[in-house]
Amino acid sequence: MRKFCVIILFIVNTLTLLTSCEEWEGRIVIFNDDRNKADARMEQLLKVITNKDEDKLKGMFSKQAINDALDFDDGMESLFDLIQGDIVSWKRERFSSSGLREEGKKYTKTLTWYTVVTDENDYLIFASDYIVNTVDPDNLGFYTLRAKKKVDQETSFDVYWNELEKPGIIKTEE
């Protein structure tokens, strides 16, 4: 009986490890590292904002988000105008990830909230990002980016969940 339990435990552990592996940029990742991917995207985004590079910012968004947004170019301009000063630090506040694997296709979407501190102000940024999408390749990249000044610890995006993920860049008033 003991030998049987050890074998079952071994099989369960092996299956758990195998199902949590994935390949990203040519290397095998043992555990899901979507948080690290989201953080890397935030670093890339902050460099783009610092350089006010419209072409690179547009390239970070999915084709679908750009097409579905009411006025994507105005959103970019508003984002560059909003975030002032040199970036001192940033911190991930909340994170969520969801996905689908079906018939050889998959997508992974991250929802991430960040606090960004500059030498002039603090900001709250929300990002909805399809970091993998072979189900709908036109929707690979950021779908939503929201930004606002952070007034206090309780600052949040005061919208209903179903309105949080509107396409494009949304500057939220204080």
C-alpha cells in the first residue's frame, strides 16, 4: 500500500510540474512567470513614455485595440502630457492573469495595476495586455491602458469592472 501511495504521489507531482511549464522566448519556464512578463512590459512602456515615442507606443498595442479605440492618437498625446517628470520608481500593486489553451492555440491576458513615481507626481496605471495570443493574433499586445494622478493611497479607477477594459489609452480625470 505504501509503495502504491508513493507511485501515485510521484505521478501527481510529475503532472503538476509538466502542466506548469511553458516556453517563452526560447527557454523553458518551470512555473508561470506572467508577473515577470507584465513587469518587463511596464519597464518597456515607461521607457517609451519617457522618450515620448509615439511609434513604439503604438507598436505595443494590439491592432484590434488601435482599431477599436475612439481616438488612439489623442490617447497617446494625453498620456504623454499626463506623466510629467523623471521616473524615480514603479511598483506592481495588483495582478491578475487568465488564459485559454484549446486545439493548439492559446492566449494569456494580464491585468496589472502599477504605481509610478516621478520627481513631480505619483501616478496609477492599469494595463490589460494580451502577452500571448495565437487565437486572435490581431489582439496581441496592450488592449487597454489607463492612467491618472495618484492623489492618495485610496486612489483607484472608479469604473465598473466591465468598463475598465475599454480599448486604447484612457486618461482618467482625478
